[in-house]
Amino acid sequence: MLQKLQFEPSADDGQTGTKRSIPAKRDTRLDVFRALCLITIFVNHVPGQYLEYLTPKNFGFSDSAEAFVLISGLSAGLAYGRKFNVGNRLALSLKIWRRAFTLYVAHIMTSIITLAIFAGGALYFGRQDLISEINIRPLVDHTEQGFVAMVLLGHQLGYNNILSMYAVVFLLLPGMLWLYGRSPLLLFVASAALWLAAGVFTIVPINFLDEGYWFLNPWSWQFLFVIGMICMMRARAGKRLPRHPVLVALSAGYVTLSFFWVVFSWWNIDFSYGLPAVLTGFDKTFLSLTRLLHVLALAYLLAVFPVFSRMARLRLDHPLVMIGRHSLPVFILGTILAMAGQVLLFVTGRDPLWGSLFVIVGIGLHFAYARYLDWLGGLSRPEAVRA
């Protein structure tokens, strides 16, 4: 599997996420799938244009956010699983927490830039109603409290909520690794219990300026991250996923059911039977079981059929590989572009054609920026790495 996830500490400069060295035999599979998630997240964050209807959220219970967090867990297990040893735990924990702080800073930076984009749109186009979009209004009405709340993660702007959740999960990562060292089953049970308790008892970080809470609850989403981490660490120990016909049939059946459920809008079917919503609903905040099982079923099918693995083995200089390799800076770029795209759609009367053209250009900028980061990283290497 691949060496590092750019959202995790790696051989980078600590600022831009640019690699100083790239393993010559780097496995590109997670890079490719991560790049596809990043592009899809960008497309979904510019709602109201045509390309949005082609993304996975229209064909199943889960979307690219679930896939991205699962891949992040896999990558964390790969990057840290064998390093969390006696004598190295404190140093590695500090390194992980430094990355969590980097994610926090990136979240604050993108939030401030988002405010500037929407405020600039309101000034330049004379559209003060832009300030009422994506939860900006509370910051304007309560400026002093609002900025304190934003810095303390007590207020989040719309479409600016992934990095904060991910930073909290990273704060928990050393504890996850410690529990795994005691027993993988203990880690799984503890993580599952936290996920279930968060969903049943609404345990979630709150917002300070209203009665709401975080859109992506880290106490829920950590479970998906842990599942990915455990799977990777077991795989590195030589324990392969079982390719059993029953598991394949169940996974394929659930993915198919999910497809028809979403495409034909069967949301009015009630199968709760009095059970908690986290087990029978479709809530994204608390990562309901329906969404969790869907992304795991898809991942299982991708993992057990070699054709998907072969398709994702690409050259190191392939555009998708470069995007996946520089995931944090590319994600930041995608967030900023998406916010500009939302303003564009707003001032053009939500014209889907303009939005679609913007998204196509934005995807091209993703590739161009990843290429630039790769070139920049190559300047610090004695020789450019070739696939």
C-alpha cells in the first residue's frame, strides 16, 4: 500500500505538504482513491450545477466524505501502526498532535478566506444577502463573540467542517494506537461504543452562537477512521480480508439496495421499529449505520476484486496520483474554489451552466496545482523520481 497520507505527518516541509522524497516503489492505490474523493468533494461543495448529479451521493447512502475518512484511517494505520512502540510513543504522539494543529490552522485559514470571499462578493456585486449564506450571519450580528467562537471551534461555516472534525480525530489517534497495542478488539469495541453513545445520547460538540452542533460529529466519525486503521494494520500483519461468497453477496446486495433506495427516493419507508435513529436513519452528522455499512460494503467490494486494485496502480506522475499525494494543500485549494463557485452561482441566479463551467475549470486547477506541488517538491530532491 502507499507510504503516507498527506493529511498525516510525512516527509514534507511541514508547511505546504510538499514531499521531500517519494518512495520509488510507492503504491498508488490509496492516492488514486483519495484524489477521486477530493475531486468529488469539490464538485459537491458547489451545489446547483450539473456535475453534482454525477457524484456518488446520488447513487447510495454514503458519499465521498465517508470514503475519504475511511481512506484516512487506512493511511494512518499504514503510516503509524508499526512506529507506535515503547520508547517512541511520546515522540510519535507529539508528531501526530502537531499534525492535528496543522489541520486546525488550515481550518481557521479556510474559514477566514471563505468569509472574505462572501464579504467581497457582497461588496462587489451589491448582494448583501450573501452574508446570510452558509451560516455567516451570526458572525456579522455577533462579531466579537463570533470570531472567538470560530477560533474555539464553536462556530462553523457551511462546507468548512471537515478539517475540524479530522483534527479532533487526530488528537485521539495516539490513544487509538495505544488501545490497538493492547487489543485490536478492545479498540474496536471502545470506538463502536463511543459511536453508538454519541448517536443515541446526542453527544456532539456544540455551537456557541446558536442551539446547533457540529455538522460532522468527531465522536461518531472516529469509528469509521478506526475501522480503516484496524483493517490496514491487520493487513500489514499478513491478515487478508476474507473473500467469502456470502460476504460478497451481502455487500453487493446492500450496495444495490442503497442504489435503488436513493434513485427512487424511498425515504418515506419506515423501518425504525422504535430503534435509535443512529441505527436506522440516514443522518450524516452522527454517521448512521445505514451510511456506515454502505461505505464499508463498497470498500469491501473494491478490496476483494483485483480488477479495481489494478486500475488504481498508476504511474507516480499520473495526475490522480499527484492530487492524492498532496491531499491537504489540494483540499484547501478545493475549498477556496468551491466558496468562490458558490458566490458565482449566487450572483448569476444559480445558473447551473455557469456553475458547471466553473467546476470544470476548478477540476483543471486541482490537477495544475498538484503538478506544481510535485514540481516544487522535485526542486528539493537530488533527482526527480520516476515511476
